[in-house]
Amino acid sequence: MNSAFEVAIVGAGPYGLSLAAHLQALGIHFTIFGPPMEVWRQHMPQGMLLKSDGFASNLSDPNGSFTLKQFCEARGLPYDDTRTPVPLDTFINYGLAFQERMVPHLDTRRVTKIERSPNGFRLRVEDGATFEARRVVMAVGISHFAYVPGLLSHLPKELLTHSSAHHDYSAFRGKRVTIIGAGASAVDMAALMHESGVDVTLLARASKIRFHDGPGSGRRSIWQRLRNPSSGLGPGWKSRIYTYAPGMFRHLPVNVRLRIVKNHLGPAPGWPMKSRVEGKVPMLLGYSIAHAIASDGVVRLSLRSEDGTFHEHETEHLIAATGYKPDLRRLEFLDVAIRNEIRSLTNAPALSIDFQSSAPGLYFVGIAAVNDFGPMMRFAYGSDYTAHRVARHLEKVIAREMSKRPAKRVEAYQT
């Protein structure tokens, strides 16, 4: 067992890597676990385009010295702050390059258990090795929080999967597949499956797919910029406020916060996908699922339309592109005693202004922080605010604790 780290980061996606880059610059004794950019490499559809603009797709380092723009320019890749959609492969390769440059000592093993110890926390990784850390930052992203509606939960796994389970579509060729959802994941997946020769149908409660507006032509007028100012979440005053004042968001009444988190930036695929699905992918829009039955290797759906009539639909595989909901109960590697320490709100951790939960020394960043810091926490864009805030907090707390430790122990932590 290693001597205790000051901080252990669990997860090596945009939030984990960004925080690690900041801690590295501060000289804090930390470790970080997990395969780099794993969710993006293994749980996002090949060929998809990011919803975020180029300027809003950076990971964070203390000096802002390695942006997506710089990466693309060095590699000769297409890039524009707002006019060129970011391909998934470009973002993945940028994240991997960021890790190699900013966080070279990443431990790629997955954490399988976290429990309390006299020093704070004990972490076990997949090969059985254990580590001690005084504090743990959970940067697990969306990987544990895939949401499937309860109405479908009884269906067998061979007939129902979440969109995050699929990176390529070769296994679906020759099958009838139905995708549930009207957002980017659903529409991107439908377009990519159709182009791969899969017989795919899109099913959604929405009566219309609402695509994000394209970049337009020419420079926006002063009036357009005042009416809909740009932000890392797209144009509009609400998005602007949520990105520039996430620390204020948590002071809103709980019911207001939850309503904003639920409704702001609802399902909306990117504008480049419009021409790839409209008139090409069959769509059942304005339908909700009344019943779902698995029988003889297919799923039979009873669909209720907006006017109350019913429609029967049969598919050989159902994919729920129904998003992600943070839920502490899904973090099974986190010891139940620790989970019981955490005050929650709709099963997500309730956090302090510094992202600390009510379990002392345990922090949550990324989508798990959405109820306290707003919609920005769903996007890589939120990693900059988070990394600066958490790193400054940890620096102060650790310095204060170090000053109180016996001299012998202080020297040990400075080596």
C-alpha cells in the first residue's frame, strides 16, 4: 500500500484530466485513475459530431496553453470557433494529447472500491492494489448514469440497450432497430445507423425534432448579439448567465434549480444532422409508449399518439437514447457507508460551493454537480470553472492542514 495521497481523482475524462492539470501545476500530491477519455472512446457513436462549439470544447489547464484550436492547427485539422462542428475523433485525440502533455502519470486502472480509512479513504483498483488518499474527487462523468425509463426496464438486455452501450453498429445490420429519443444521441445514432445500412426508425414523444440553428452567414449584428449573446452553451441570456455565474446558481430555490436543470437545453441535435435524417430515416413523432412486450425475439410496442389513438410498432432491438441522470445508488463501488453519509437531492449529491459533499473529503464534479451548479456541468465547457474552483480550494485546505501536521510528516509529503 502506498503512502497517502492528498487527493485521488476517480475518472480521466475532461473534468478529471482538467483538475489533474491544475493540481499538477500547484505541486499537490495527487493521483488519478481510469482510462483516458473512456466514455468518449467507448460509449459514443463513431462518426458523431459534438453539440458544443469548438471554442467551448476545451479541456482546462492553468495557463490555457493547450486548447482544441491549438491542437487542430498543429495537426492541420479543420477548426472554427463556431462554424465547424467538432468530430468525435478530433475531440478524443485532443483529450488524449492533453493527457499525455498535462497528466503524464495517469494510472489507467479502474477503481473498484472506495471505503473509509484512518487517513481518509482507501481505494482498490482492478488488479487488487490499494491506495490511501485524504480526499477523493469523483469525476466519473456519465458512465454510471445511463437512464432507461421504468416502463422498459422489464425488457431483456438482448432486446433493449441504452445508447451508451454502442460505439459501432455492425451487429445491427440486417435487423430492424428502433431508437427512442429526440436529442443529439438519438438523431446522431439514427443518421449513422441509416448510413451504415441498418433498418432504423426514430421514435419520440416530441411532435417535431428541434435542431440547433446553424452558424448562419456573416457577422452577427450588435442587436443580434445583444438579444442572444453567445456562451459556451449556445446563444441566449439564460445560457450566458448559467455559464458566467454557476456559483450563484446554487443559491436559487431548489424547485427553480431542478426545473432549469430539467428543461434548459432540452433535446436538440446539431444542425449538420438535419439533412442526414429528414426524408431518410423513418420517424414516429408525437408518440409515447403505453406498453412494451418482448415476445418471440422482438419487442412489440403499443404507442399512444397525441390525439389519443394507438399505433402498434414491432422492432427487433430497442435503443433508449434517453440521456443520463446522476444517481448515487448507481455508484456501487462507493462503499454503502460512505453513500449513506451523503446528503442528496433527487438522488444526486448536494454539494458545497467547492463541490464537496456532506461526506467530508469527498467531492463530485461533472454531471453529478448539475443540481448545484447548473446545466454547464453537463458539458466539457464546465471543466474550466470546476478545475479552477476545486484546485484553489484544495490548495488552501491542504496548506492549512500541512501547517498543523508534525514537522516530520510535513517533510514526508514534500518529497
